[in-house]
Amino acid sequence: LPGPGSPLCPLVDVASASNFRCFQLRHFHLDLRLNFAVKEMSGWLVLDLVPVQPGVQILVLDSHPSLLIHSIDCKVPGSGQEEPVSLTYRVDPFTDYGSSLNVSLPTAALKPGRLIQITIRYTTTDGPAIWWLDSELTCGQSRPLVFTQGHSVCNRSFFPSFDTPAVKSTYTATVRVPDGVTVLMSASRSSYSKQDRVFQFSMEFPVPSYLVALVAGDLQHVDVGPRSRVWAEPCLLSCAVKKLGGSVERWLAVAEQLFGPYLWGRCDIVFLPPSFPIVAMENPCLTFIIASILESSEFLLIDVIHEISHGWFGNAVTNATWEEMWLSEGLATYAQRRITTEAYGEAFTCLETAVRLDALHRQLRLLGDNNPVSKLQVKFEPGVNPSSLMNLFTYEKGFCFVSYLSEICGDVRRFDCFLRVKFKFKSVVAQDLIDYFLGYFPELKDAAIAQREGLEFERWLSGCGPPLYEPDLSAGGALTRPVQDLCDLWRSSDPPDLKTVATFDLSAWSTFQIVLFLDRMLDLSPLPHDVMAGLSGCYSSLFDGLNAEVQIRWLQMVVRNSFYPELPRVRAFLHKHVSNDTAPSSTVALHRVLPSHCTEFYRRTAPSSTVALPRVLPSHCTEFYRRTAPSTTVTLHRVLP
């Protein structure tokens, strides 16, 4: 039973087939050989387990149909049984994102408190966690590359595991590769034997399975700080270093002033090709990030700081169940904005927050205030993939709740101290946070703040709809007021006077200001043709020279308003991203990407009437997965309505 102050971890995770509550996972070791020719990883996994309940005769692990299990054996150190015993096992269906691996344990392994070692020999094939890229799909187009992406329940196709955020352990890994291949993992230590072509890794801090990550290919690095380096393909490295040189250490130092020491040692970043399915992933010690984000310095800044924030919130302290993802993402978003406020000022943070909260309310208008996905505590049925429920609410509504807690305590610095990872390297539920908060601020508990009418904590967690509180963003008025003033000029049925428009110099605006302007104009669409013509005449050339975050929004306006004079730019944008270096080969009919009234035009001007979905909508164009899009699923009518 948990002692005083211990996390209140749930007994069941409906997204896991495993019986993880019956065992303590102390450590695991991976030994893998990478075969690029056949796109397979083969080797073995060793689990150091301790049964915690008597009479448990079956070990159940999360697995995946793409894993080919060859054999399983067991050793019980100290039992007199020195030779491994071969075990019988059975693989059963579980959900469309995994299966259950049921292993019968020997009698010697049934004693609670006794260490057992389970070795599973297996081969990976085409599971969702592992992305094999031929050389032409990489940025440099010279050598193949492979990477893994475990969030949220994909890593069961990388290795059998207790694939739940409720379970954390240390791990080690040995990875054997061909000549010329560099391997990186989310590990605190690494070494390489050139003679044997073997990389060794060690993660000395306990992590959940979804944070185990690997990338291997033609990768080089440059140190950009005393504890950080940038990794990338050679063709990207100088650009990445130029964008991040010196900044990572600055951001880490600010974060440490706010939330205490950075616990993970290294804070490295690897840039991956546009096939990377999300924008960034907070793998401990080694953030994975999509290379195309380098186009926009402001979005790069925000995403890297957000992933750094996960070093405290999400990686050190983790949501124990996927039904409460807001614990990781809401806290990390709050921490990210505390860091940007200290590093770049309150106005910048308020502007970025305004962009995100606009997106939140846009999603609410699409879904309706009573949609259950707008809850912070989302109860999902068995079989539902947790990734499908990861949306803007986990970030922005979660952020608003954390901001509300900061507001009612009355002292942001004191609240920063409260957040200093009481439960480091533990997995927690929302009640842990609330109990700790009320214990840390007893005056609020005495005032029954959790039951304040209209702002009850329970209503925050289980209620649908918009946040019950939003932070004051007036400090960003110098940046956001000109945006709204310009929107007001263009929202009328007639184009505004060009002399008045000329007083707004968008070339001097930040990316976030232009994005906020275009998002709000999108919200006003459809617009009269004359207004679109005026917008095109004033800004189209400027937007064409800016980053993809700006371009995608302008082109959404073009398509949503059926503004035919600009459709060649839509075609050009699609052609830029419909190329062999940005995606795998899945295809969709063109009419699913462009509405019917634009399809005929596109067919007359494009060489092909079909395009590859991931190539048309690479991750950096899906309104920035998790933080800018209204949904983490690629909803075509939102990307190019």
C-alpha cells in the first residue's frame, strides 16, 4: 500500500493488456541488431522483475502483432537454478494498437520479493513505433535512417513491455549497426566500440516505456552548450547550430532558477526528416524534433522550450494514466510560458498564449461545448487509442487550470517553488497534485478553495467546455492590439483605405503576430471577393517569402474563400511538399485534400491528380501537432478546408 505522500496510481490502465500491478520492473536491457536491408531489428530483451503478489503464475506484457517472438526463458538468481528455463507463451489479440503476450512462469519464479529474469528473443517488422526511411526520404538523401516514436502506446511494437506510464524503470541497451551508422538513444550515458560497431547506452533514471527512443543514420553533432549538443544529418547541421547555438543553456538556466536542478544530465536535440510524425518529442536527454521547424525561429524556440519543460513535468513526474495527459502537457505548457516570460518578457508570452487560446476556442466551436474530449479527465473505453484523445485541451485547458492555481495562491514565485517535483521519477494522478497543492497552501484549504462556486476543482477536471478561468493577457497588448485593429479594418464588406492599411507594417511583425492575424481572418471567412483581392494585393508577396506557418494559413484563406487568382500558389506549396524527401508512400485521392470547387483547377495545373497524404501535410503544416492544431489527428478539412 502507498505510504503517506505516495502517489495514488490507478490499479488499471485500460490501454495496457499487461498485469503490471503484479510485478515490480526494476530494470530492462535491450540487445538489438539493426538490419537496414530488410528493415528489421532483431535481438533480445531481458526484464528484471520482482513479483509483488503471491500466486501470480502468468506474466502478461504488452506486445504487437508486428513483433515476431522466437523464444522466452527465465532465470531465478540465487535459487540454485543456474540454467535458463524455456517458458511457454501465447499471444492474444488486445486492441487494434497491440496484443497481449502471456508467459507461463515456473514455480521457482512465483515467490513474492524474489528477482526473476525473463529473456525474450524477438524480431521487429513493420510496427507503428519504428520508421525506416530509405535514403531518398532523408534530408541528405545519401543514407537510410531509422527512428522510433513511442508516444503514447506505440513502443509495444518496439519491445514487449509494461506499456503504461504508471510503470517506470531504468534501462540499458546494446545496438549493433553497419559501418557508417551512428546510433542515439534517450539515455543518460553512451559509448561506442568502432571495432565491434556496437553502441552501448544506459539510462540511470527510471522512465516509462514510451520515453525509450532510438535513431540511427548518418548523424553528426556540434556542442552548443556545456550539457547540450545538436545532432542532425550533415546537410542540416550548420543551420541547426546557427539557430540554437547558446540558447539551450540559457533556457535550461532559466528553468533551473524557476523549478530546481535539471535532473537528466544531458539535454541534446536531434533533428529528423519531415517524415517524423509529430513536431517534437520530449525523449529524456535527447529531444526529437522535426527539421522543417528550422524555418521558423519563433516556433522552434517555443517547441524546444516546451520539450525542455518536460524534463520537470512529464518525464520526471509523469501522468500515471493516459486519461490524464493534461498533467504532463498542462504543467509543461505552464512551465514553458514561465520560462519565456523570464527570458523574453511577458508581452511575448501573452502573444504566444493568445494564438493558442484562440485555437482552443476555435476547436470548441467545431466540437461544441459539451463534447467529452474537452474534459481534462477523459474517460475512454477499452480499445480506444490514447493518441486519438490527445488534443489542444490537454495543453491549453490544462495550462489554464495550472494558471488558476497559481493565481489563487497569490504569489507566482511561491507557486514555482510548489512545482519543484515532489514526486520526481514517479507517476501520479490529478488527485496527487490537488492534495499536494492544498497541503502546501493550507490557507487555501481552510478557505475551501477547491469548492469555490463556479470554479470547483472537480468541475475543472470532469467538466466539458471552455476553461473556467483564463490568465490576463493584457501585458501583451502592445503586440496583440495592432493585430486586432488590422483585423477590424479588413472585416468590413469593403476593402479598407490602402493608406490606412499602410500604417501597419507587417514586415516588422513577428511570426506569432502574423499567425494571429491570419487565424483571426480565417475565423471571419468567407470574406467578400474584393476583400480577398485587397489582402492578396497587400500581403501575398510578403507571405510567400515567410515560413510555412504563415504560408499554410494564407493558403487556407485562399482555398476557404475560393480565391482563384491565388490558387497557383496553393499548387506551388503542395508541389514543394509533395516530394520524395518528405514522406512514405500512402496515397489519397486529391479531392480529399482540396474541396470539389478547387479540384478541377488543380487537376488542370498539376501533373498528377493524386498525392501522398503525409507528403502534402508534413508535420510542420498540420498547424503544429499538439499545440497549434485543433486536433492531433490530421483533419483535412481543418488544414485545407
